[in-house]
Amino acid sequence: MIRSVVTGTGSALPVRRVSNAELAQEVDTSDEWIVERTGIRFRHIAGPDETTATLATDACKAALAAAGVLAVDIDLIVLATATPDQTFPSSATKVQAALGIPDCVAFDVAAVCSGFLYAVQVADAMLKTGLHAKALVIGAETFSRILDWEDRATCVLFGDGAGALVLEARESADNVASPDARGILATRLHADGRHNDMLYVDGGPSTTGTVGKLRMKGREVFRHAVVNLAAVMQEVLDLAGLESHQVDWVVPHQANARILDATARKLGLPPEKVVVTVDQHANTSAASVPLALDTAVRDGRIKRGDLLVLEAMGGGFTWGAAVLRY
């Protein structure tokens, strides 16, 4: 059967790397306070010349090189972001132009921290129709632009960055348990808009006419995240006909080390199977899953043939998971 196979990964981070100690010089906080509650030690902050689209472009160049694919061979770009360069046009079209792709389908997806999982499912469905052959699926954010730097409960949590995958439509074994069944095996997405006031930005072009700042009720978000993420991971494994003990790696949204630990425990997964980069990158929203995936691929943890579960939850609420064989 035809499946969407990951043939290359890439990521990009802003030049400026900010430690908790450096942040504590500007915000009423401390390294101990941040690490104890979140596990975060560093984050990258975009400079004036670094944008969501420039970071996304650099991540795509790395992914294309890893896949051995020319940019002009890409016929689909799906970019997940909550912090686009402009209200319109889409940042995906800016990436297209920067890569020198003369014509393709290119658009943005907005589902905040779950955006990359949404983008993966959309691209997977479009590739399997046969209308597209090679796609760039991107998560990219510059959340530093929408942070209230006087709110120590939120500003210490987030960073900027981008991650990208090259997905190619290829023939794959039908039996998901077979090592020859490469690619995306199952995806599952959810949304519940009743929880808008728990994690949101207090602005927008059709309401205030301003960009606004991020607002979050951290304790409530934590509670929903643990329940929803454990449930959707089990759901997508059931959909694929697999069990948790068959999973080689979980690549989760990097929001908070305590959420990662609690979710793994609920599924009975050992912590050594969970890819953790939140300590180095903080929460990069839609970029966090592909950024963590690329990190683990490049440092040798994730190898060809490994069975992965990707998962994320974000504002909206939105949440989702995907099972793939790398």
C-alpha cells in the first residue's frame, strides 16, 4: 500500500541561547524555580532578522539535505504555526519562495502546540491520494514575540525554533507489525473549543486589532494534558493495531518535564523511551515535536525501522498523536 514515509528530518534554532540565570536578570524568577517546575534550563530567542519563515526555511534545507531531495521536487508544503510572519499570506508561501520552488501547494495550519500533528495528518492524506509525491511538513514558531515578559508564570516556559520533515509517498508493507511497513501507520486528532480561556492570546485582527499576549491557566492545562495525551496515544496505538510495549520511542510535545513523566507513567512506558529536549529548547509550540525528532535522529537515538509515537496538545484545546515507523 502507499504510505507517507519520512525520508529526512531537519531543524533550526535562533542564534541567541538564553539560560535561566540570564533570564532571571530580567524577570523575577530563578534557575531553581524554573527547573523544579518545568525541567527547562535553556531556550532560544529569535533576533530581529529571524522569523518563523526564516527558521522554517533553514529547517527545510536541513531536512531536504538529509533526504537527498531537491527543493524543486517538493509539490506540497504544510507549515504549522501560531506565529506567522504576517496575517496573510501564509508563511508556507514565504518558505516556498525562499527555497526557490516555482510552483506547489503551500499553506499554513493553525492548531498551536498540536499544529505539527495536524499538519502531518493533512499532508499524509494528500500524499495518499496520489495527487502529491513529496511534501515538506513543518512546525515553526517565534513565541517570544507574543510573550508577556512581566508574567513570570508564562514567559519562562517558551522558546523559538523550527523542525521539518520530508514526507514521500512510497509503497509499504500492509502489515503494520512488519519492519517493512515504513511511514505513517495511524493518526488521530481532537479538539474541544470549550477550553479557550485556559490557553490563548488576548488579541487578534478581528477582535482587538492587536497581536496580543499569551495567557495560560497552567494548573488546569497540566491536568487536561496528562489525561488527553495518555488517552490519544492509546487510541492511536489501538487504531494501528499495536501495543505500547512495541513502541521504541515516544516523541512528545516538549511543554513541561512533569507532563512528559506523568504521561509516560499513565501508559506504562519507561522514561528511557521518551525523547526529552524541553531542558534545552523549552516549549516551542508547533516546532517542538519535529525539533525533538530531528535531535534524536541526529544524535543516533532514533534509527531506521524504529516505531515512534508522536503526540502533542495545545490551546483550543487541540490534541493528537501519530504512529510511524521511521
